[in-house]
Amino acid sequence: MSLFSPPRYQAPFKPMRRDDITPFMKVFTASEGIIKGVLFGCRMCGNCILQETAFICPMTCPKGLRNGLCGGATPEACEVDASRPCTWHKIYERAEKMGRTEKLLEINAPIDGERVGRETWLDVVHVWKETEESPKFVEFFSNRKKFDEDWERVFYNVRQPEWWQGDSEYHAPAYEAPVSLLEANLRTGEFTCTAEIAPPLSAATGSICEKSGYLCDWVPAANFTDNASASARMGSLASSKICLDSGLEPVMQLQARDRSRVVIESDAMGAAGLGIRNILCLTGDHHRFGPGPVTKPDQFDMDAVQMLWLLRRMRDDGKYIDGRNIKYRPEFFLGAAASPFGAYPKYEALRAEKKVNAGAQFIQTQPIFDYDGFLIWLEELDKRNLLDKVYILAGMIPLKSARAAHFMADEVPGVKIPDKIVKRMDAAGDKDGQAEEGVAIALEMIEKLKNTPGLNGIHFMAVHWEIIVPRLMEESGLPKPGITSLDAIPA
Ligand code: SF4
């Protein structure tokens, strides 16, 4: 148990190699580990960002997230282990009390494995000495503003290694012409819809071809989930390519879970090489939501914010994370997910801003069943001036049965279904009656969403019921894509 952080989820890290560690450093590192362990629950990640996170160690989070909470976080508990609080909720709360909320916008680097299990205090001393204009203690009294700025500079240099250089700024995409049909349609300002197609459980590809066949007139692009809920299916990259070959542009979901930074870069580059331009970056569900047997608990090398930062820099700066140049840069239209009903909307908006700053150009949300709650989240985004920097597509799940409504209301983190909707589904009679009631509920919500300022479209997640999307769009009068070929865009 630590004084200032939630308890550790996993044990402290050990160094990757010890052949260069002297006996003195062993003792020094052990002392630092004990003191920081008692105070902060420190896991000796060797990449300390406590300055940034209101002195709560983010490595106590079960996913090891270093840039904010995950989609299933709630004020009450962690989505992975309900016996513990969400580390990031604690960070937001304390940062708010300390007046340091905006500091949480800085994009933190993933862990450098070489530094894991090693001390950081001597590192701070070293950086302090090397930094020009490092703080002078006398200025703490004589010139507090300068002292604070110099102090901040030193700790920025400690937090942000040369190969990362994260900041709190918005980085607009460094290209002109749209790279995908989805982007081209969103740029027109027309309400634009996307749909999700469930990747098959088997090696048979027919369902992708069939579904893309009846969706291609209605949506400019279809999403393919990436082993959602930690449950294996056909991969997102393969499904996306099959979809592309069938005539519909894919949105390839790429999640951080189970991928090292090397695989993230390689999969994204492979996708670009295959002509897949839309990439939705996700942190991913923890393995504990999967069917089991459950894998090792620590499967996150990066988070969604870091992935966006990484892929945007590959595209706009032409660099891999290790600094190697990319001769032919990939073209990406980058997306992110948002969870308007997970944490408090002000915290969710902070997280959304971080994703937009890192590189998100469109956001698809968790399904919306509570319109008023959704508006509160949208207003929080507006307060942060995000609505003219990112396209927002509201998530929509047409309910097919009362059972599905109960499951989502009770089991799916980040989804809120008002009681009156669950009751309507319960009272809808047999299977067909329930499906019709689900359609009616969806149509009512679409009517509100399509007239919502700041909203750019709807993302339909009618998993295993994709055929309902054309009907919903037709009956609600949602427009078909205006641009169906990138060649058709006027110069
Ligand atoms: S809810 Fe998510 S962000 Fe919060 S501690 Fe748990 S895994 Fe981490």
C-alpha cells in the first residue's frame, strides 16, 4: 500500500540486463525503489512522470496507461479490477485540486525498456546539470516565475526523451488533399455515416464480401474490429483488405493490446502499403474481458494516444520511433474512440483533446442511448475548442433484443442505457417485436442526432445485424455518401 497512489496492480519491474550495474548503483536503486514504493506505489519503470500526473504513479493502472483513462473507467472503480479505484480518476481529481489539470495534456512517451528497473534520481541530477538555465534555488525566493519555468524545463527534459518529444499542442495534419473517401466525405460538411462489420470467426471471407456489397451504397467506409473484447476473430488488417477488394473502403481498427511499438508501426505501414488509409487507434480491452484462458496481465506497450502520436509522426515527419527516416511516407486518416459515458465528461473531454492533439482526425463514440448525456459531453469538447479540429461520429447500436439491452446496460464498460429504454425492450413482446422496438428506438435517436450542431455523422455498430443499416438510413433520411471516388474531388 502506498501513501499517495492506488495499490500496485503488478509487481515492480526488474532491469532487462544487470551486467553494467555496479554494487553502489544496486544499493542506490534499491533505496529509491523502497522510498518511492512507500510514497507512490512506484514500480520502478525508470521513466518517471510523477511530476506530470499529480504525484500518483500511472503504472499502478492495470493497463499501465500513461496518458489518461481507458474507455471503461468510471468514478467508482477500475474496469479491470473492481476492488480498486481507477488510477486515472485519482490523477484527474488530484490534478484538479492542485490546479494542474492542463498539465495532463502533455503526451507522455511509452516506456524505454533500457531504463526499466533502474534509478531515476541520478538521472534528474544529470539532466539538471546538462540543461541550460537550470533552476537556481535562490530564485525560488527572488524570482519565483523564472524558477518555476526553469524547473519545468528540467523535468520536461527528464520526462520527454529525444525520440519522443511529446507536448500539449495541437498538430494539424501536414497534407492537403484527402487520403480516403471517408475523409473526403467528412470534409464536404455533409452528415456522413460509417458502419461496423464483424470480422468472421472462421477463415471464410464470404460474409465480408456480402456485407460490404449491401453497405457500399450507403456508407463511404466500414470498420473492422481488432479482436474486440480480447476474443480472437479474423484480423482487422486481413478483413480490411478483403473489404477493400470488394469495393468498400475499410476503417482498420488497430489496438495497442498485444502489440509492441514495433508491431504497431509494422502493421500500420503494411496497411498503408495495401491501400488502407483509415486507421482507428484504440488502447483495447483488457484480456480479462476475453473468453480465456486469460493471457499474462500486462499486454500493453502503448496506449491509443501514443499510437496516434506515433502514426502521425510516421506520416507527417516521415520518422519511425527510433528515428529512422521513411522514404515513402504512409498516408493515414487517423481516428480515435471516445466514451461519453465512462468517466465525468470533463475528464473524457480532456482525454479527447489529448487524442486530437496527438493526431486524431475523427472520433467514433461508444453507442449513444442517452441524448442529453451525450450533449453534455459534446459541450465539454466545445469548451476545449475541439469541434473544429476533429470530426465526431456518434456511435449507434440498434438493439435487436431485450437480452442485448440488458447485457449492454449491465456488462459493457462505458455504455449507459436509460432504464426506460430497457423497459421498452422488455415490454416489446416476441423476438420480432423486440427487434422492431429496437429499430424504433434507433430511429428516434437518429432524428435527434442528425440535427445536432457539432456532430458530423453516425457510426452504426449493428454487429451481426449489419443488414439493418440501410433500412435505418433510408427511413431516417440520412444521406448516402456524396463522394464515391477520390478522382471525383474537384481540384
Ligand atoms: S479503469 Fe482503465 S484507466 Fe482506470 S485504472 Fe483501470 S485500466 Fe487503468
